[in-house]
Amino acid sequence: MLVVISPAKRLKEDARSPLPVTKPVFQPRAEELAAKASELTAGELGKLMKLSDNLARLNHDRFANWEALEPAPAALMFDGDTYAGLEAESLDEDALRYASGHLRILSGLYGLLRPLDEIKPYRLEMGTRFKTDKGKNLYEYWGSAITEQLNEEGAAIGADVLVNCASQEYFGAVDPGTLKLRVVTPMFYEMKNGSPKIVSFFAKKARGAMARCIVENRLESVDALKDFDTGGYAYSEELSQDDAPAFVREG
């Protein structure tokens, strides 16, 4: 199976890989987007992505000095809640190699990334209304390219299932109608006063932990996902639906 996760806004720019790094499959298109973004002022970037003045200036400077930026492996550079669950830096080399074939990161700038693909520090969310000659936003910019690449990479490893551990914003770049893989989306709940609730912070971390469980244990079947118990979660038959296995823990 393949598993997809979202990128993160917070970054560790000094991340290094114990294994040889790879190049993003959509590198030319990422460079095209970065060049387009470099034409914007800090104010325009801030308005586009609803950033504070400091973050707007930081990201303006990144795009303006794109060629000089130091790259780092994607799964080790991203440092958000999902990556606190993934803990890529503690995966052994065999697990990292397996992840390179089975874990993908959806990206507004790079489209689709393998864990050890070298990327430059950036911020450009998939939901950004960033106009290009391909459309009015990044969904239109990427079009069918991400879905087609997932089909190709799924076929290359003989996968028939895509485990969606990404956010709705990022998985919106995938077209379920043309995706040749069965999509399974795990759901994570906290029990609050006897009722199951989705808490964003915990759900993001759990999605990263699920991705780690898949690559660390080389899971190949949907039924095997039910054994996931990281962080105290347990599979719930009652809350599960078709292709949406549910996991609950006491809040």
C-alpha cells in the first residue's frame, strides 16, 4: 500500500539524511512556482497566505533568494504535528528505504514528495489562491498530475490501496474518480465525557503515527491497520465505516 500525509508549516532547515537523498519528481514545476512566487512582494505574499508581517518577510526572502537556499530531505525538514507522530529521524535505515517506496507527502509547491526528496525551505499551502497560467489556484495548477503520479507509483510497487493520512486541504489535490487505488482514510477520536470527538492536534499527530506504523511494520492489508495502538488508540468497530477505520482513546 501507499500512504500519503500533508507537509508542515514549521521546518527544521538543518535536517540531514543518513541515506542518499533523491530529487522530487516534479522539480521543474516546483522551480516554476518558486520563480512565480519570487515576483510577489512581502505584502502580497502575506495577504495571499494570511501571514503575519514577520512570516511574510521570511517567505518573501526565501523565494527571492531561492537559488541560495540549502535543501534538506522533506520528511526530516517538516516539523509539524504530523511529523511529531511520524518521527522520521528515529526510523532505522531499512524503514527509511521502505518509506521511500511507500510514503508520499502532498505539497503545494512540489506536488508529490518521497521522504528523502531534497526540498528547499518554503511555505505555500495547497489551498492558496495562487494564480498561474494553469489556473486560479494550486489545485488547478497541479490538475491531474498528482493523481497520475500516484497511479504510476502505486503500480510500480504493486499497491492497490492508498491510506489517506493527509488533511482535506491536501487530499483535495487528488482526484478519487481517476485514482486507481482504493482510498482508506483512518479517523482518530478522543473520548470526551463519553462522546468521541476529533481534536485537530491529536488527529494530526495520530495520522503521522499511523504512517510510521505502516512503513515500520511493512503493512500491506487494510485489516492490518486495525492493530494500530500507538499513543493509546484502539480500533473501534462501532465508529468505523467502509474505508474509514476509526480509532479511539480516552481523553
